[in-house]
Amino acid sequence: MTSDAPEARSCASFAIEGMSCASCAARIERVLARESGVATATVNYAAGTLSLEWDPRHFDAARAKARIEALGYRAHERGGDNTEEELVGLRIRLALSAFFCMNAMLPSLVLYVGAVDASDARARWWLAFATGVLTLPTLAFGGAPFLAGAVRSLRQHAPGMDLLVSLGAVATFAYSAVVLSLGSSDVYFDTSGMIVTFLLLGRLIERSARKRGIDSVHSLLSLSPPLAHRIDDGGLETDVDARTVEPGARIRIRPGERVPLDGRVETGESYVDRSLLTGEARPLRVASGDLVEAGTLNHDGVLLLEVTNAVGSRALDRIAGAVDRLLARRAPMQALADRFAAKLTVVVLVTAALTALVNRALTGSTSIALLRAVAVLVVACPCALGLATPMALLVAAGRAARRGILFRDGDAIERAARIDSIVFDKTGTLTTGAPIVTDLLPAPGVTRDELVASAALAEQGSEHPFARAIRASTEAPLVLAGAARTFPGKGVEWRGTDGTLIRVGAFLFVRELASAAAPDLHAPHTIPASKSAVHVASAGRWLGTILVADAVRADAAGAASALHRRGIACAIASGDREEVVADVAHRLGITAARGAVDPEEKAAMLEVSRREGRVVAFIGDGLNDGPAIAAADCGIAAHGATDVALGAAHVVIRAEGISHVVEALDLARKTRRVMKQNLGWALGYNVIAIALASAGLVTPVMAAAAMATSSITVVLNSLRLGRT
């Protein structure tokens, strides 16, 4: 029996070599999109990558590579980085082109300065001929990438930047050759060579700068070492390829080494550095039972780990995957640039033709008309438009990932940049989600140490959150000689072998043991509504009360203050009791707070704010926060969030603490600002530069330098986002 159910889609990411401008990226996308079975094809020109999703019944990766290579590009599975090889090739082309170009300038300079008498036509002709011969290697070898790209674009009926600059350089050289063949020495061979040399220089600088941005993303995966010290059942250690280690295997991590695979500590204690994964500068102590992620740096102890995630499913791999998905999705702002860039080449070709015709009619000079048309061809820069948004996203993605921040896509960055109001969940977000002891209220004649030690003794076998908080608050040794009995909803009673009897828990339960020694519940101490009381008594003796509360995160107050300074209104919506929520809000300086709200009410609160014209974010970590995160303009999943919250979020904070939320919003705002600057520059440059070239105010050589500078400016402006 055959099932008609659709198969799961396959997806892959490829590195694409040979792209010279945004038109190349658009060309690959169009060709693949026409293929049967292809669901999505997105090329990121800045990163040089293709993200492809297809139906395996009708398409496969081999066919995708074949179609890409038929266009004249090279495609291979992600993993290797051939950017350095490309840069070496560009350096060689630039060096040889510059050498021949400078030598071609020598006879050309003799002609320009009039060192040879104008009457000596034969000598001037030979000088012009020498200029052409010396320029030819520059055009043929240095200009080969542009000429090959131009041929590809013509074959695919998708003209781009390569066609424009090739037409300019070849037209100048061809015109000079024709003039020379007619016996004239009024040639512009050197202009053709300088166009190619300037363009090569610009491309080298641009690609080198782009490599810095790409490396910042690729370096995430280089954090984990390639080898792992695997321990077999007999205790023998062997160094093996980390990719071959399966979950359940045991590996040893020595001091000073990075962890190759996610794992749980079996034995050993140490401090580990997670700063390159989460941006947390403070070393974290880990011991038996704690999880350690791949890429973490082990400081001072030897750890034996049981592997929990193999290569491909590690937290580090998930981070890199999230960055790839961000780069594979276009930001809304890029739509404007794509529409403009798609039409730019045709507009430039038409403008160059009109410039040539008009100037020939006005000046009567073919050479002037040609040079001005060439200037128009060369000065236009579709590359700057193609790089404006992707380059900024590339750099921002690498910076964010290193700080423990993951944006779902470019739209998430734009959403986060527009936020003017943020609503926090309380438990686990503004607070640690784990109670701590805040106050010790011993009875007269009882010391604080005796109170907490007695409670810890009775609670030594309990896993209740309050019990863990009490045990963590004392260093007193626990006596194991005895047995504990739990009374659900009341507390714990512990009976030692020596007859000692201790009760810990609710007031009425504990008072039964203390009898007349128990004080009135409301005197002499008033229990704050925001805290919970754990009472302690021994047989016939009241020992006192321990107050516990969910601890507010150390950086929460600073983060709330920072958000206020940035003009972002803060509020709290929590399912906890009103008085508890109000107390936390008061301590953080937040005036808007609501407690005892269910998930649907949280989402409704956000909708009210949105109707008031606010752009609202919601940050939470729990299962009940999923609806609110999904309903917000920008949903943010805090550290340790559940799968429901992670699935609905636009932004994920992997690092512990609220201060990273401020950093995420700051980075989003800076990224959006840089994207606007890049687009403004690219659009403005092309409009103004083409107009000046048409008017004859820009020579072809100046146009080549300006065009190269335009792309470099966009790249360098984007790289500012990577600075700490």
C-alpha cells in the first residue's frame, strides 16, 4: 500500500564561490526557484552561502550543485572555507595588474605632458602602441573575473555589475585600438587598465573586510576541539575524532582544555569559562551532575563527562544553526534594496547609451561621448545595495551569538529595534526561580546557627525547594542517624536515634510539637506577604521562623533602570500572588505590575498596549509564557526557557541574567541604524554618481575608484557592529 503523505523536506547549506555582486545571488535564486521540487532558495551574498529546501522526491543536492555550476559558479557543502584562496588569487591579479598598469602609465605620461613634439606623429604612435601592449595583460588577466562574470550574466539574461565594468573597460580599450589603427595617438588604453586595477583593489579590500565578518560567525564552531579523550570500559584513555563519539560515551577534560561535546559531569569539580558561548565573564563552578556545553573552557580541575549530545546536536551546533537561519531569511528592509538593485543595471545601460548620444550631439567628439558613457557604466554600484542589509546582519549575528543572544531572523532584529515597551514575567525571569533564605527569626535563647542547623537536619532528605534553600544556607554538618517523615501540605518531622524530635513546616503543624512554647503567629513578628515562612520547633521548644523568598536576579534592577533610560516602559505580569509581584516591582523601580494573571490574560494585556500604539515585547521562560511570547510584537525567551517559549520567541537569551536583554535591544537598534545608513548611502551614491558621470564631472578612472569605495564603505560601516 502506497502512502500519498508528503515526505519531509530536505535542506542543506552550500558555500557559493564566484559571486561578484548581488545580481549573481539573485540569478542563482531565480534559477533554483524554477526547479521542480525546490521549496525555498535563499542566497546571502555577504556570507557567500545558499540555504536550500526541497522535496526529495523531485530534487536533490547533486542537481542543485549542477545547476549552480552551469551558471558558472562553484558550490560545495558548508564546512570548508575557501575565502583565503580567493583572496590569494585576487592579490596575485592585483599585483600583476598594478605592475603592468604603472608601466603603461610611463609612455602614456610622455604623451600627456607633451614630451614628444606633436609633429613627430610616428614617435607618438609608437608610444601609444606601447601603452596598449602594456595594458593588455591588465585587461586580459586582471579583468578576467569581470569578463567571465559578464559572459555568465549575458548567458542567463541577467546583467549585473560585471557586465557594466566589463563594457566600460573593453569599450575604452577597443576605442583606443580603433583610433590607433587609424594612425592616431589619442588613445585611452591607460584608462582601461586603471579601471580594472582600481576595481581589483576595491574587491580585495571588500572581500577581506567581509571575511572578518564571516570568520566571526564561523569561529563559533571552532570553539570545540576536534579531538576527544575517550575513556573505555577498562579505564583506558584514547584520543579520537570528536565526530565519532556517541552519546553515553565517557570523555576526560583536563585543566586548560575546551570541551569537545556536551556532557554531564560524572566525577570531578572545576570552574569553567562559558564567556565565548554566552558572554558571561564570571567562571561557573561545576560538579557531579552538572551539564557542561561544548566550547566551554575548563579551568582548574579534571572532569569526567558522560556525553549527552554528539556533534551535530550540541548546543554549539544549535547556535550556529540559528545564525545560519537568520542569514538565510531576508530582512524586510532588504526588499527595497532588492527591488532597486534588480532594475539598476538596466537603468545604467540605458543612461550610458543616452549619455553617449547626447554628448556626441552636443560636443561633436566621439572620445568625449565615449569617456562619459564609460564613466556612467563604471560608477554604478549594485554591490553596495546588495551588501547593505546582509553585511550588517552577518556582523550582528556573529556578535550576538558570542554574547549568548540569538535572533530568529532579520525581521526579529527589526522588531527588537522598534520596542518601546517591555513586559516581564517574574518567576525565573526577573527572579532566579529558586527560593533563598532571606531572614532568620530565632526565638529568645536560640541562636541563628542553631535555628537553621536544626531545620537543615530535619530537611536533609527532602527535595522541596524550601528544603534545598535551607540546606544551602548553612555549613553545619548533617547528622544522618535518624529518620524523617513527610506530612503532605504540612511539613516534615524528623526523629533522631537519640530521641531528638524536630518539626519544620506550617505554623499549626509545628506548634503542636512546641505546645505552649509557640508564639502567636502574628506576634512578635509580622510575616511580609511577599515571603514564605518556614517554622521550626523541637519537642516542647519553639526554635523560630525562617523566611524564604524567590531571589531577585542581581542584575535585574540595573537592567530595568537601563531600559527606562532608553525610553522603554517596563511592566510585570505574573501568575504569582499580587503582593509578591508588587514587592518585586517596588524593588526594581517598576510601577506597572499585575499578579495572579493566567497565560491568556498576559496575552490580552499585550494586545491592549498594542492598541495604544506601543511596540511591545514580552520576556519569559515558562510553559505558561508561550501565548504571551507569541502574541508580543517581539517575544523574548529568557535563559533556561521551555521548548514552548523557545519555539514562539523572536529572540533567545542563552546567557543567564536580564542585562543581556538590554544588550540585545541595543544591538538590534544599532543594527537597524547601520542598515538604514548603508541603504541610504548605497541609494544616494548611485543616484548622485550616475548624474555626475552623465554630466561629464567624473572621469572613468575616478568612477572606478568611487565604485570600489562605495562597496568598501558599506562593508566597513557594517563591521562597526562587531566592536565590543
